[in-house]
Amino acid sequence: MPPTKTAPTPSRKAPVGSPRRPNCELDAGMRTKIVELKTVALWSYRQIHAEYPSIPLSTIKYTVSKAREREKNATLPRSGRPKVLDEADKEVILQKIREEPHVKYDDLLAAVSNKCKKDSIARLLAAEGLKKRRVMKQPYLKEDHATKRLL
């Protein structure tokens, strides 16, 4: 008996012209629609998925489960490495620079008890719009130069 031919399985890709790329984050408006369909209209996850086939079912479930944690369905902040310098340390560094603009990096490091390295302070200053420049030394005026300038 010859093998029977089966119909090709439909692809699970998003339709052409779909505004959503695969593996991208949902925007706040789409999150709001999904959460409203689930909580207000009492749709099931499968009904929502049928309405928006480009969004995976797992994404819909995750979006609804995280809705309580989000403010106005905005993106939650990413976790990451904690900052070495907290806000108090940043204020100490900036205050020292305001008091003495020609302060050295070693003095700034000592002010925050060597919590970080010189590069971290340089990045902080760059973010604040301050730049570390080497000041030219002016030669002292001699008496005859000063009298010539006054004439």
C-alpha cells in the first residue's frame, strides 16, 4: 500500500505585515489590551492568542501574571550588577569638585574610602558633564614684566 500524503503543516510564523517581530518585547499598549481582555472581558488565554496569533501563548500568560507588578504596564527594570557608588557617594564627589575644581583623583577616591577605581569617577564626571583637564601652569611675572604691562 502506498503511503498516504498528508497536508503540509502550517507554519507558526507571524503573518506578513505583522507589526511585531519575533522575540521582541511587547509595548505598554499591547500589554494593556491583553490584560484587559483577560480581566475585564474574561477571555481565556487561547481566545487572546487566537485574536493575536503573532504573540506566543506563553507570552500572553506571562504578561497577565506580571500585570500586578507593573505600573501602567511599563517595562520592569532589568536586574544587573549593583552600582559601586551610591547617591550619597556621588554627592560627596561632586561637592568636593565644587569646593575645589583642581582636586586630584586620589583625593576623590579617599573621600569615598576607595570604594571604586579612578575610571568609575571619570565615568561619573563624564555623565555629569564635567571633564578632567590638566591646568596649565602660568609663569610668575617678574618685576620688569609687570611694569611693562602697566605702561
